[in-house]
Amino acid sequence: MRISDVVAEYIRRMLDESDGTAEIQRNELANSLGCVPSQINYVISSRFTQEQGYVVESRRGGGGYIRITRIRLTTDKGSVIMHIVNSVGESLDELSANIILENLCSNGVISQEVTKLITAGVSERVLTQVPKVLRNEVRATIFKNMLLTLT
């Protein structure tokens, strides 16, 4: 298992044990896991993003910390979908679309089948006939319209 996987799993366990919020001291965590502090930064910036359902706050200095909070999705499917639609904006890359869909699926907002269909509908393969400079804009429009049909 790679060190980044170990760090991510450790942070996820902390979040599970503390009801969705974890405060970490970067240097202390790095020492206890046997890695460099920059590895902690990398994992947090790549695996604990807003698209993946997390809010990250940091405070610098001697008593500094990094606070990671898991965003709790409301149980109202329509509200969650409308929030996503409104937050996507005018452009959406394939990776971000897939992360959002995985998050919606893992939280029970959409089914695995719907996830697969929307993933296929916004894939790079489907958009090959669209000029590259327009693909993310077209993807965002398709993505939002597909989600809106679920409300």
C-alpha cells in the first residue's frame, strides 16, 4: 500500500471516529505515519476536496492545525441535486464529474446504474466530435441536464 493511501485511510478513520470532523497537526501526523509533511498536504489537497464532500480549513503557526470536515448531505434528494447543479458552473472536466457522481452514489442520492449512465454520457469518448476548447462547457450542460431529470 502506498503512503498516500495509508495517510488517506488514517484521516478517513479519524473522520469516522469523530463524527465527521478531524483536526490534525501536519508535522505530528507525518511523524507518526513515517512520512514527510508535504505528503500530508498532497493527500489532503487531492483526496479531501469539496467535490469529494469535504471542507478543509487550516491555521498556520505554532498551534496551527488542519481541520477536515465531511460535508453532510441532506436526505432530500432534490435539494442535493439542485445544490450540485447550481455549483457546477459553466465548465466541468471529466475527473470532477466522476468525483461528484461517485460522491452522490456513495451517499445514496443516485443509484449505481444512474452513476454509470451519467458517467458514460459525459465521458471524453462521447465528446470526441466536440472541439477540445468546448468540451468542458458541453460536458457541464449535459451533466446538469441529466441530473435535473432526476429531480
